[in-house]
Amino acid sequence: MNRKVPLVVTTAVVVLALAGCSAGGSSDADSEDGPVTLEYWAWGTAQKPLVDAWNASNPDIQVNHTDAGGGSDSSAKLVTAARADNAPDVALVEYNTLPAMIVAGVASDITEHIGDLEEQFSPGVWGQATFDGASYGVPQDAGPQALTYNKARFDELGIAVPKTWAEFADAAAAVRAADPDSYITTFAPAEFGGFAGLAQQAGAEWWTVDGDTWTVGFDDDASVAVAEYWQDLIDRDLVRAEPLLTPEWNAQLNDGKILSWPAGLWAAGVINGVAGDMAGQWAMAPLPQWTEGDPAVAFQGGSAVVVTSSSKHPEAAAKFASWMASEEASAIQIQEGQYPASLVGQRLTLESEPPSLMSGQTDYWEIAAQIAAETIPEITWGPNVNVASSAFQDAMSAAATNGTPLRDALTETEEVVLRDMETSGFTVEAR
């Protein structure tokens, strides 16, 4: 599966030649007598309670959970492990890297093992893990972008929640004027998924495909406009340009000096993990709009559970993956601050208490449902998202450190992505 393949990848469609990629391992292995033990790689606070609940009611299919790092780290390790045929049976993979996992032969076609599971998801979410009619994973969570903000500090400083990015810039200036030690947010140069979502919200299309020809446009007009927006805020010292979740960043967050985080709905759980003492002080609002009146947002994150080609128990592994769409699993996700991908899970949120970080926001899940209903339905991810992510992180971090234009980092990223696709045998052109 390490050979080059012609590939067309969108969130809804993949046209590919993936001989030998269907159904990992031997199905005969599932007929072995005795309990089966599956290895499962996944990150995040929800995974351990999910596995504990599964193991408690499934003595014949036990699961060992390993946190192999976040989405990018875990995917890189999965490719290496799959090449050595010792990848875990099941793994969590972010939607935007799933196409690369299919091309690399990591994720197996599990269509024959999951029956009518598609009915339990909206078409847009199900399409995140379905390509050319074949299912390569079960969606676990969804991460439409929103604005998670420190409501107590906003109220203290008299800052209104911004509804547009223009208002957000004004609010950033107001925060600095009211408290010179505080910033409305951080521009994190290495956050590929975050910037991608904001650019997609503005209309960017980093990969498109027509027949066998790919077009790459990391420095298209929409992306450049987003880069220049953040460049302006950085240049005026209205936002901090620094990595997220470092000890320094966490300390500033806990001190109430960083007031918001535009990110996926999962941000509540992440902040609660590093600033649990602030429970009840935060709230969530729709992401500011580039064009007033246009509520569309992109996904930032969200992931599917895949069965790997190394698994000797693909049927059992698919059963575990399918359980992620259950009400039991969804309830655990909600409790841990995740937004479930399944319809039953999303309905369950409306009967649930808000995440502890924003325990005073009684309409949290109603707003989340409204945001989820406005996600952009078709986003095309290319076959080398991992290369693009690495190039983006390097170029953006260097720009932030050296004070060079962020827009130039987009051009550098595009050049790397184009060279990589050409080297891999794709027909590709710049936008």
C-alpha cells in the first residue's frame, strides 16, 4: 500500500485505486474462540471513560487504550506502524488527515462490517469518513468553529461579544485599552487547522480537483485576506503571536490575561483541562463572521475511528468503532466537552448540562446546534495534508518570529505542497 496511486479526495468523494485496502487483516481471525483484545490509539480526555464503559459491557471484546499523541503526531506514528504491520487495531484519525491515511494504507474499508450505520449521521458528517461509496471510519466528534470566551473578563472590561471579525478587531483594541496586560486572543502560528478553518470561512479552497488535475491555492485571495487581518492585529499589538497550551500560555489563561479562543467546539474541554479553576466563568458564541449575515463556519478538528489494515480482528474492531455512535458513548463525550458526531448524540446534547467551563450558559447546546447546522458542507482536503501542515507550521512560525509577512508564509507553504504532489506523481497546478 505504499505505492503511488492516482487519487481524487474530497470530503464526499474519492476516486482511487486502492487494491488490497479493503478490510484490514483476516476476517478468519474474528472467528477465533475466546475473547479478543483490541489495541486503540486515541487522544483526549473522553477516550479513557469511553474505553472503560465499553470494556465493562463487552467482556469478549476488550480494548486497550493508548494515547499516542494528538492528531498529527498520532497519524505520523500510525503510518510508520502500519508499514511495519503492527499498527493498533483501531485508531482515532482527524477528518482532514483521513485521505492521507487511506492512501498510506492505514485505514481499511469497513463498509461490510457497519451495516446501516450511515442513518445515524447527517450526510455532511458521514461524508467526512466516506469516500467513493466506501466507509473508512466512524465519525466520533465534530468540531465546527465557535468563539469560546472568558465571559467574566468580557463583562468586567465592558466588551461586547463580537459578531463580525471587524467587531473582533475593535474589541481587541478595547481590551488592550482597558487592561494593557490582557489580550483578546492569541494568534498561534502553528495552528494549521485553525487557520484553515478561518480561511475556509472566508471562501478559501486550498485543494480542488477536476478529473485527474489538482489545483492548489494556499495563497488565494481569501487566505491572503485572512493572513493580512491577523498581521494587522499582530502589528498593532492587539493579539499575541505565540504557541498555544505552553506553560506560559496556560498561566496567562489562568490569570485571565487571554480572553478568548476562536476554535472548534472542543475548545471548552481543552481549556477546562488546563484551567479547571475557571469553571463557570466562560461562555461560547458563534464565530465572528467575515461577511455580516453569513453564518457559515468550517470544521476545525473532528475525528473518526478507523480500523487499521494491521488489525487481525476487523469485525470486532468495527463493532467497537460503531459503538461510538451509541447514546451511551455520546453521553460520555458530552460529559467530557466533546460535540458528538452522531445524530442521537447531538439530540442528547439538548437535554444535557453545559460543559463545566461554561456551566452558567444554559443555552450552550442550543447555540452549538445552530452553529453545527451552518457548517460548510463540502471541503476538499488533498492527499498530502500532513506535508501541508508541517510546511505551514514552519513557515508561519518563522514569519511570527522574524516579523516577516504572514502572507509570504502561505506562498512558501503552497510551493512545498506543489513540489510534494508533483514528486508523488500527481498532475497539479497553482491556482
